[in-house]
Amino acid sequence: MKFNIEVDVTPDELRRFLGLPDVAPLQAELMDKLRERIEAGMTDYDPVKLMEPFLTGNLKSFETMQNLFWNALGNHPGSEKPGKDKK
């Protein structure tokens, strides 16, 4: 024998029924503090410093990566096969 019980309650009603604390005010306070810290850090925002770990000191690595992508896609200028008409 199988019984199905369907309960129609909101998450807030279920939380109160189970005796769980309401953490919404704490969450709102933490989000406000996080927003303040992010906005304070925006004054010192420097995109070059953000990308600095990814830069190797010269642009040769970017050229190599670009050539790799072009070769993989077959769209670089040297990829045309002889005898084919250019459109």
C-alpha cells in the first residue's frame, strides 16, 4: 500500500514549522557589507594589473596562440590551397 501526502506551504512557512532561524536580515547585512567592499575596491581598479598574471612579458605568446587558433580553424591567410579560386 502506498500513501502520497502533498503539502502546500511556502519556504518561509516550512522554515518556521521546523523551527529554523530566519537568516534573511543577516544575509542582507552581509550583502550590504560585501557591496561596500567591492565599491571601495573599484577606485583602485586597474585592468592591466588584473591581466598581469596572464601576460608573459611580450606579445609573442599572444601571436602564437592566435596562430594556433587560426590554424585550427583553417582561416589564416596561408591556409588557401593552391589552385582554388579566392572569393
